[in-house]
Amino acid sequence: MVPIKLTLKNFMSYSEHEVMDFTRFHVAAIVGKNGNGKSSLWDAITWCIWGRARGLDSAGRGSDDLIRIGADEMEVEFIFKINNTKYRILRKKKRNSNSILEFNIINDDGTLKSLTQEKLEDTKNKIEKTIMLDYDTFVASSFMPQNKYGFFSEADPTKRKEIFSEVLGLDIYDKLQEKSKLKRNEYEKKVNIIDEQLKLYMNEIKDKNELINQKEELSKKCNEKKSEIDKLNNEMNILQEKKRNMDDTIIKYNEYIERIKMDEKVISEYKFMLSDLKNKINEINKLIKNEDSIIEGYNTFKSLQDQLKELDNKYMQFNVLEKDKMKIKNDISLLKKETELELKNLQFKYNESLEKYKDIENNTKEVETLEKELEKLSNLQDEIMNNEDEIQKCTQKIAELKASFKGCNDRINELKENYNTILKTDAKCPLCNSPLDQDKKSSLLGDFKEKINGYKKEISILKDKILKEQNNLEVLREERENLSILQQKRERLVANINTLKNNLSDKENLLNQLNELKRKIEDISDRLNSNRYAVKEIEKLASIENKLKELNFSVEFYEDIKVKYEKYRDYEKKYERLNISKQNIVDYQNTYSNYKKTIDMYTENLKKDKEALEYFKSQCSGYDVLINDIKSLKQKLDISNNEFLNLNANLASISDRISRIKYLETKIDDLNKEKDNYLTEIHYYEILERSFSKKGIQALIIENALPEFEDTANNFLSKLSDGKMYVSLLTQKTNKSGSVQETLDIEISDELGKRKYELFSGGEAFRINFALRIALSKFLSKRAGVNLQTLIIDEGFGSQDVIGRQNIIDVLNMIKDEFELIIVITHIDELKDSFPYSIEITKDENGSHIVYS
């Protein structure tokens, strides 16, 4: 896979539409300060292909953190080629939503052939199948992170073997070994379970012979009890037969009771139906008597029905015309109201403008009056400033007096403290610190009292002065309030004068406006008086009224016909009933005759059934004695049956135990066979466990793979050392005891002979490390079925000195023909001149930018 173009939008630090064109170079350096977004370019490629990048877990969770701060959506497009086929992958992502993924082939004419699948996961699988690399293999083979060139060669032999095993994917054999071990343990547990079961089964079958003897004895007792039960059953059958005969007689007795009830019920029902039918015949005779009046009423109904049908049609037309008439009247009324409202508005505007015009004529005098008032307040600003100065002076003076007042108070407190100190018996002089006698003490106390009284008088004077100044300050503040009111009045006067002067300029416009409004008022008044405000609507109204006159429809007449129709409506049903009754009268009379015959027949049957009932009643005597005999015999039979069942249950239990023993004997044979099979499986899994171990098949695979890895490493090392160095990998060595030990030592051959890798340093060690690292990448990609065509070295110069940096550049120049694209990422700006092409990644307030040199 060779990159062609990468387009980023709002990905990490990149903002709108940044493009990396890989076709510009073969070998290039990408330079820029740390944090500018150099490595983010490769995160963009891996996220676009696999949905993964640094900081994301294996499922790609956390990709919202890749969206540029302040943006809601990111987008990355990656175009690459495999052999001669170009492909395009586009991945988009909005915050808190799933990715959108597209996969296409780019045809020679630039058109796209879609390879996108229905499901996102299927598209990801299609991409991996096409490029034949998963994320981890791509990163391990194409990327060379800083300080990781010697991670294989500088490791100890054990660690080297682990790394090589990981490259070969031998961890699968560790898993297989663990699975074999688990299987072996599983079968060993099964064998232990079988042994436990065999112990239990052997314990169960030990009583087999004793159980067979018990079975024979119980079988004999069961046969004897069976004969006894058969004899009792014969006696029971005789009594049951006798009971069945009597039961049949009782059933017939009960049947005749039911038949008598049925006869009586049928006779009663037919008598009721006969009475009902008689009433219907009488009702029909009444209808036939009124036949003439019913026919006359029916004919009147039909006439009214036809008349109402015609009126219904006219009523529908009448309603439509009336609705149209009402609508037009409303429209005319609305137009009149709108015209009247327009007239009122114009009259209001006219009156309003007239008032303004009159006000403007009066404004001239008012302006002169206001200007005179304003002249009186011309010195107001000076008075306000003088007032502010006086307030400031008074406030300052009060502050000074209060400071003096506080000073006097502080001095009094100090003197009182000294006074109280001297009052003590062992007091000393506050000046010379010598002891005081009584005279000196009295003299000092007198001086302190005099000074305290002097300060108190001064405080009293200060209080009076402060009160006086505070009163003056209050007067000045009241004066300032009055001046403020006058200032507001002056401002209002100025505003009113300006407004009045502005209104004076509108006088001519108002006069023209008044004339125009007067003309419009006269026009609208004329339209209202002559009904010209709704000419079309009035014409329509006249047309509708003519149609109503032609229709000649009366609502009162229509309602009167409807009432009469409802009055005669019942004659329709009476007429139908009359016709039906005339047809049914003969049937009703025949049915009446049949009902009378049926009653006579059931009355005769009732008499015969009562005679039969008396006969069957006489045949049921002695039934209770028979029932008691059967009950007594049944008790004896139940006891015998229970005894037989108990014997049979014991026999069945013993038979089941004997059958269980036979089953267990078969089960024991099966378990022994199963155990032998499990032991065979244990043996096989022990062999597999040893085969999958590191000393088994894993060692053979490493032995077979090392020559290919050595050839690849030596191919690069030969180019890097002008054919002077050769690497060998040793998998075994003999220890001091003489036994063979597994290892993975690196041995280097040069002009001086063979030496261990650890004896090389500087540029030589770097070349060996680099050759082995490239070989590992090539080997890993080859095992994935892909030709390694792109090499990316991330910060490979950061920890190198000047010589080390030059070594890397020399090595890259030597191997550049092995790859279609080599990119070195570095933050060291001066290195860009060492490469044939360089790209600078810059960053400003708008994000990261790609700058081509």
C-alpha cells in the first residue's frame, strides 16, 4: 500500500481542507514544532482505514476526542494504490453518532466504483481484505517510533525470542498448549468421576441373590390372593347383574315421570299458542273491517309523499340562494362599515391635523414666554458650582474637627491609664522610673486631673463646632437640591423651546395635508350617500332576489306538508299489515284447528303414561336390601385387593431392584469402556501439550523462519556496510555443564572476524539495529501477505547526536530504492536541508497547516 493523497477536515488540530500530496516526493522530511500536529497525519490515516488512532481503544471508542475543538463533524479522505490499482477511503464522524465509511476503486477516467457494503463492519472487513493488513500489523511494520530501532537487537536473548515469537504469531501455540492442558485436565476429572460412579454401582449390586429369593416367595403369595379375589368377583357379578335389571326398571320409571311432565308442558304451551292465535285472528278481522279508511289514508300519504319530494328539491335550492343572499348582505354591510371606518379615520386625522395647525399658531407666543423664563436661569450653572465648593469645604472642616475630637479622646484615655497606674502603692515615675513618695504621687495625680479636665473642655468646644458645621452642611445640601430642581426645569424649557420651534417648520405641510384630507372626506361621503361603495355586490343581491321570486317557495307551506306527511305516515304500515293479514287469515284458521287436535292427542298420551308409571313402581321393591348386600361384598373385595396390591407392590419393587442391578451391570461395562477411551484421550493430549510447548513445534518454526529473517537483515546490512558486515542468529548454545540451552544470540561477522552484537557501538551498532528493525518489518508484512512499500520514521533524530543523525540520513539514502515512499517526522528544523524534499507543519489560531517547501 502506497499513499497518494490525504485530505483532512476538522481532524484534531487541522481545520478546513488540509491536503497532504504524497506524489510530490519519494524521500521527505516532515518538520514542525512539538504539538503542531505532525504525528496527527498518521493518526488520520489509521483512523480513516481502521477507525483507530493513538488514545483510542481496540474498538475505536473515544473517537469524538479526535474532532477539532469547536467543530461538530470531522472528515478524512485517503487515496492510495496497491500494485497499479487506486483506492479511495472516506470516513466521516459527527459528535455522538456513528462513523460513515465509503470505499471505492478509482478508475482510469477518475470515476468511482463503489466497494461500500451495507453494514459498516462489512465495509471495514472489505478494506482489511483488500490491503491485507490489520491495524496492529500496519503500525508494527510501516511505523518506526523514536528510540525503538534497537528494541530487538538490544534485548536479552530470552526477550529477543519472545519478540520473534510474537512476529511469527507463535502465541497461538501457547494457547493451543493451554487448551491441550485444559482438555487433559477435563478428561482426568471425567475419569475420577467414573471411578466414583463405579464404586457406587458395585455397592448397589451386592444383594442380587437375596433379592431373587424374595421375588419367588412373593410371586407365590400373589397367586393365592388372586384366586381369592376371583371368587369374590364372581359373587359380585351376580349381585351386579340383579342390580342392573332393577336399575333399568328405575330408569324406565323415571323416564315415564319425565314423559308425564313433558306431556303436561306441551299441552300447556299449545293452549297458550291457541289463545295467542285466536287474538291475532280477532285483530285481523278488525283490520279487514277498517279496510276502506286505511286505503283512503294510504292514498293521501302517497300524494303527500310525492308533493314533499318536489318541495325538498325546491328547499335545497332555496337554502343555497338564501345562504348566497346572506353572504352578499354581509359583504355589503362589511364594505359599508369599512368605508365608514375609513371616513372616521380621515375625519379623525383631519381634526388632529387641524388641532396641530392651531397649536402651531399659538406656539410663537409660547416660545417667547419660555425664552424669557430661560433667560432668568442663565447664571444657574455658576450657582451650582459655588454650592459644590462650599459643600466640599464644609465636609473637609467637619473631618478635621472629628480628627481633633478623636485626638483629645485618645489623650484623655492615655492620661486616665497613667492616673490609675500611679494610684497603685508601688507605682514608679513614668519619666525616670524611680519610686514615688506620697507627695510626688499626689502632685502627679493633680496634674493628670487638670490635663484631663482641659481636654474635656476642648472636646466640648469641638462638639459645638462640629454641630455648627453639620448644620451649615445640611443647609448647603438643601440649597443643592433646589438648584438641581431648577436645573431640571431649565432642561425641560430648552427641550420645549426646541420642540415648539421644530413644530413651527411643519405649518405649511400641515396646511396641505388638511386640504388633501378634506378632499378625501368629501369623496367618501359622496360614495356612502349614493351607495357606490358596493356596486357589484348590490347587483348580485338583486339577481338572487329575482331567482327566489321565480322559485315561488314558501317555508310555511313546506313545513305544513311535512306535518301532514308525518300524520299520515302510519297509514303506510297499516296498509302493509292489511295486505299481509288478508293473505295470512286462512293459514291462521288452519293452524288454530291443528293446535286443538294436538292438545287432544297429548291429553290421551298423558293418560296412558300415568298407567305405565304405576306398573314400573311395583317392580322396584327390594332394591335397598340388594344395595346393602353389594356394599358388604365390596368391602371384603377391597380388603383382598389392597392386600394383593401391597404384595404386588413389594414384588414390583424387588423386580425393579433386580432390573436396576442388570442395568447397572451393563452401565459398569459401559463406564469401564468410557474410562478406557478417556485414558486414551489423556495420553494423546499429553503428547499435544508437549508438542505445542516452546521446546516443541514453536522451536521448529523459529528454526525454519530464522534463515529467511537472516537473509532479509543481511540484505539491508550489506547495503549499509558496503558488504563488510554479516549477521547470524544462534538458537542454541552449550552451557558450562555441557547441556544444550535454548537462546537467540546475535553474532556479527566483519573484517575483524566474528563478534557478539553487544561488542559493537556508535554508527556500526545503529546500522545493525536499523537493518534488523527493517528486516522485522519486512518479515511481518510478508507474513501478512503484503509487500512493504512505505516506511515512516517518527522522531528518529530526537535522541541522536550530530554523528548519529548523519548515520540515519546515510542509512536512508542507502535503502531508499527498497521502498516507494520514505517519510521522516522530526521537530529539528535544521534537518530539513538534509532531505531532497520537506514539508513543514505550522500552527496558528486557525489550526495546523501543511506547507510544502
